[in-house]
Amino acid sequence: MSVHSPVLGPVGILGTGSYLPERIVPNETIAARAGVTPAWIERKTGIRERRYAAPHEAASDLAAEAAVRALEDSATDPEDLAWIVVATSTPDHSQPATAALVQHRLGAYRAAAFDVNAVCSGFAVALHTGARLLAAPEADGRRRRALVIGADVYSRIIDPADRRTAPLFGDGAGAVVLGPVQEGYGLLGTGLCTDGRLHDLIGVAAGGSRMPATPKTVARGDHWFTMRGRDVREFVVRELPGAIAQTLIAFDVHPDEIAHFVPHQANGEMLRSLAGSLGLTRAVLHLPVERHGNTGAASIPLALDHAVRTDVGPAEGDLVLLAGFGGGMTVGTALMRWGGVSG
């Protein structure tokens, strides 16, 4: 069962931004390494290409680029930020937080900055966190803003020979600026759940305090990301429809009222096959996964920014549903009424 939380006060998205690295990696390149064909990859995943970060780029670099664009889109000065929340499972370092590096890049020194890690559900958790922080009364009475970012560099932890993971993942970042909106608009609430009994379906074994990285762990490939793909798919098919239904019930919204659905871009083929069971019959399904693959915590804000910049994106007053799912195993949903931005 999900834990549902209403947002106490009109807090919404004031602007969006995203960043994809320059290097395009087509299916032909992945197929040659993973022992499959380009056609097999597209048929199984709906992905045609993904982006890989340059050797000098880390998660904070991608995050900062997306952040700059979101700040520009929302006409927000970095000094107006009270919070910077970065969702990532591929941080620059185990410490300090990637958010601290982003803060430094932006010069947003009045903001508190920290990371969250819920793997591919991370952006939903970060959005929930940022909105709840903004909804709380400020001691000085100022109406501040929060920067929420999803950023991942999966190309550094993917075994190129693993046909279960290599075709799926790419690198990228997406960001939103949260702030006050008109009454009745903005984030209506969120739903978050975790089933830790399934924690072993997705993960990276080495590199943490349980199994520090050593020459032996590298030789065994324990530093690579692994995923039990069939079990993960069964989890998503089993849990996502119910999580969405629970969220809509919790906030008294009928499925037909949802105008836009922006899911985690895990696998295009899986999401298209699952769409019919979600009950969102009138919603536009935003699925740009073919152009960037699964970018972890970045995939929802990337898809949202892409939607906003198309002629089929959300209009003023539209109900928008976001949904993420990933390691842990976790599911996160966020429901919002788009718009309500003053002047």
C-alpha cells in the first residue's frame, strides 16, 4: 500500500529544463557488444538510441545543465532557491552529496542542498520532498523556490556485454523549479511505497559499506548494475496499476480526468503494453524513450520537459500524473494541476 500525502498549500512547477549529453549511441553500437541485433533491441524496448556522458561529465554536470535551463524557464535567480534536491543513484562520489556540487555550480549559496536515492523512483520522491518543504511556513515569511533534479549516468555502471541492461540505459538529467502558484493549481499530492522484500531485484553489489570495491570485486563484475528483468517487469505489471488507482482515489480524481500521463521511461514496449490496464483512457501518454532510453531518476523530468515543449503538452488546468518505479522495489506517483503561474 502506498503512503499518500497531500501538499499543504499551492506549490507547483514554475519551469522545466533538461539536458542530454552530446554523444548519441545507436542500437547498432549496443547490439554489437551485447550479442543481439538492433532490431531485437527496438522490438524489446522501443529504444532506438541513448546518450552517453563525455569522459569529463559526471552526474552533477548533467544536473547543473538541466538546472540552468529550468531556472531560465521559470525566471528564477539562484539566490531565490531555498532548497536543491537531487535524485540520483549514480552520484559523482559516495560523498559529498551531488546536490552540493550543483549548488556550487549554480552559485545558489542560500539554498540547502541534499540528495535522495530511490533509484528510478527518485524524482517522484524528490518532488514530494521539495513540495513539502516549500509548503511549510518559512521563518522569515518569504515565498521561496525549490529546484528538484533527477540525474543519472548509467553508462558508467552498465556492463556493455549484458543484454538485459545495456540496451536499456542512457545518461541524462531533468529539472523543475517549484514555487507558489494560484490556489487550486500545482501539486495535489503524492503516493510513495516500497517493498524491501524485493530489494535484490535491482542493484550494484560492490562499492558500498557492505562490499567495498576491491580488485577482486571488479574482476568478478560486482561493480556493474544488475537487474532481474523478468521479475522487475512482473513487479511493475502487478503494482503500477494499483498504485495509480490508489493515488486517484486518495485525491478524489476519476481516471478520465487525467489529461497527461508521464511515466518513468523504463521500457517503451512494456509501457505501451501496460497502458491499457491503467484506466487512463483520455490521457496523452508521453513516451520519448526511443530517443534517450532509460535514464533512471532523470527519465520523468526529461519526458515532462519534452512534453512541455511540444504541441501536445499540458495546458492550463490540465491534470497531470507522474509515475516512477525502480529498485528497492519502489513506486512513486505525483498528481498535479498544471499552471496557475502568476505573471
